[in-house]
Amino acid sequence: MGCKGISGSRTMKSHVGRIAMRANIVGKVLTMTAVSLLVLSFGSCRQRNSDAEIVPAPSFTTEALDTYMRDEYFGTPDGPVLVRHLASETLSGSGTVAFSGEAGNSHTYYIGYMCKQSAEQSVSISLSRGDEDRRLIMLEACVSDESAVVSLPVGQFPEADSVLVETGKQTSLIVTVYEGKESQ
């Protein structure tokens, strides 16, 4: 059991290098697994505190989505309080939904949406003003016959004046935008 000298240290460096390389690969695999689990849990989460709450919706019209949002999202004791309705629109493909007014800085934007697709296409929903936009959600495809809600505190983008939807022509969306506040 003596010292191995220089050749032993090279062997040790090689061994340490292989361990580091394996640790790097394992780290990447763990990171990809964590991201995959986050995406899976995000997509299936139905808690009100999630970024996008997905729930069944009655029919594919702006009126039905508005009624549903007022009754089932804002009309619950633990849900946010509706301050006012800012906009509603049905889009075929990409488009902009302009607000009817400005929201108060201490409130939150709530964007309810439903979509239908004849072929899977990505969908991006952002708050926008001119050339500036803040993406709220990016989906690889939408889930038909379900509604979802994304939100952002007004103070994080007070100058927003519309919702920007980016998707392909084979996607139809109903978007309704509200100003709300947390229940007291």
C-alpha cells in the first residue's frame, strides 16, 4: 500500500473527471425531469393559486364564458372580487383584444380563455401595449371544451391596454378580460 506517484494522480484525475462528467449528465437529467414534472403538474393543476386554472366551461361563446367567469370564478367566497369587465372577443388565429379602459394599480388582470383547434398549434397569451408585451402563458396546444384563467397584478404592467394572442389559423379562441382584486 504505497503511493502510486504521478501515474496514480493521473488515474485519480481521470477518475475524478469521469465522476464530474457523470454528475453533469445526472444533473441535466434531473433538471429535465424536474422541468417535465413541473410542466405536467402545471398543466393538470386545478387550484385557484395556480397560474392557469383549467375547468370545464358550458359552451364556446363569449357570453357563456363571461357568465361562467362571473358565476364560477368571481362568484365564489374564496375567489377574487370582480371590479369590472375590460374586454371580450372571439378570435380565429392571432389577434389583439383591446381593453375598454385602464385598470387600477392595486388590482389584478384576469384573462379567461377557451380554445378549439382543428390541428395542434401553440398558443401564446400576453398583455400588450404598442411594441411591448408580457407573456402570461405559452401552450403547446390547447384543451378543447375547458376554460382557463391566467392573471397578473396590474402593478407589474400598468400600461397594458390589450391582450395579444399568437397562434395559428386553425385555432379559435374566446378571450375575456377582467379587472379584479383579492377577496378581503
